[in-house]
Amino acid sequence: MILCIEPDSKNFRDTKIFRHAGDLSLRLDTFDPRLLSFGAAHVDIDLRDCAFVLPSAALWCVVYLALASKRGSHCRLLVPRNTGVCVFLKSLGLFDILKDCRVEVDDRNIYGGIDTKTILPITRFETTADAQDITNKTFARLQSSGLGAANLTSVVSELFSELATNAAEHSESAVGAFGCVQFFLGGGAPRFTCTVADGGIGIYESLCKNEELKSQVSYDWDALELAVRERVSGTGNPHRGLGLYGVSEDVRRKDHSLLLHSGLGSLEINENLDSSARRTRLFPGTLAFLSIPS
């Protein structure tokens, strides 16, 4: 079986911007590469018509293809025809991380190293020590970058640290976790974005490990709503469960935005948006995408 994946044109806005896994086709919900029953011999992700690919979508590509490759599928990323988009994705580290996962990427004649606005290219990590290491690198690069307001250096690195540590501690991912930090100038106010994703059990399964919470969650989407409450954790430890809660509270108090996507549920939080979760397309694991205006 050949599984060809491309963003659904019905979910694109005016321009073909691939934002996140919610832009994908409904049929993909039945093809979960975490499962032993996943039987695609070949997996292609087709980005050829994309005018831009956000880091949240790039991390979905990494997680999905890394999981499929681990299952034994021959995997290929069809890169955008737009050279500028390819240069951005190369600077983000997308092509190199996929090649490390044994994914075929034809990026011939796409030149350029890591862009100065890429604070941390897409980086794989597994343990909490790894998460702390890439957080320290992020902090140092923020300090030396000269990008954004100086007082945001600690804010960005601390919030990224919470997301990365949460993924390392709870995801149980067969392919580890991945994180990146970017500075964007276009599309409105300048901003930093922090993106962390894993191919693990997801928030629903994590919370169900706590017998006291198991009866309170029925779906991926209501698990997300519970996960951002204070001291909610799959560990059952009353001193845990502060990570996602702390990040979400910071977002609610300030002009930040947060997208959480786990399994078939997603939740968007900002100071003006109702934080009720919704059912959406599959993310095989968990993604957190945080935007912080500079």
C-alpha cells in the first residue's frame, strides 16, 4: 500500500499555508503509524504546492515520517516547488532531521545553512537531561542573537523548557521528541515560536494512567482541557502537573497563543479565545506550538 499525504485544499486559507495537522484529510485518521497494524509499504508526504509551512506542520512531518520509517515503511518527503519555502525548511533543519530518520528528501540545489532567525533548528531529544541541554543552547543563542526584546530571552527559554521537559517525561515516544525555536518577522507583529512534538502515547493515555483521572476523560479533546488545569498529571503526584498549566496560564495573562494537539483533539488558548477543545485530524502523539510576540 502507498500512502500519499498532502494538505487538504479545502482546509487551506487564501494562500496554501500548511499550518498544522488539522489541515489534513479525514481519511488519515485511520492510518496511525504508532500502531502495529500500520501497514503502508510506502509513505509520501507531498508539500509541492505549499506556499508556506509553519513549524507546527513541519514537526508533524517529522513525527509521522519518523514513526512510519520505524515501522519499516519506505518514506519520502516531496519538497515545495517554491524555492523560498524550501530554503526556509532547510534552515529550520527539516530536511536533515528527516534524512537522519532514513526518509528520502530531494533537496538538490537548495542552499543555505541555519538562518540567523532560527534560534534552535529541529532537534531530537529523549531525556529530561537532553531537554535541559537544548534549553541551555536556546538561552545562549537568544542572548547572542539580538532578536526581539531583551527581556524575552528568559521567558522564551523557560516556556520552551516546560514544553520540552513535559514531552521527555510523559510521551513514552518510540522516536523521541523534537523541538525548535524560531523568530518570525513577517505576518503581523514580530514573534518567537516554540514548537515541541513527540510520537508518544498522547495526553489521553497519559492521564488515564492516573486512576483518579481515568473516569474524567473519554476522548482526546476532553483530556486536553483537563491537562491544562493545575496539578493534573498522569503520575498521580500532587506536586506534579504544573508544566502545561503554567504555560497555559502564562498565555492567558499575556498576548501569547498556544496550540496543543494530541491524537484527535486540539486546543487553542490565547487571552481572547475560549479554550474549549475540539475534535480534529490525527496527530500521532502530542504537539505544542507556542507563539510569543516580541
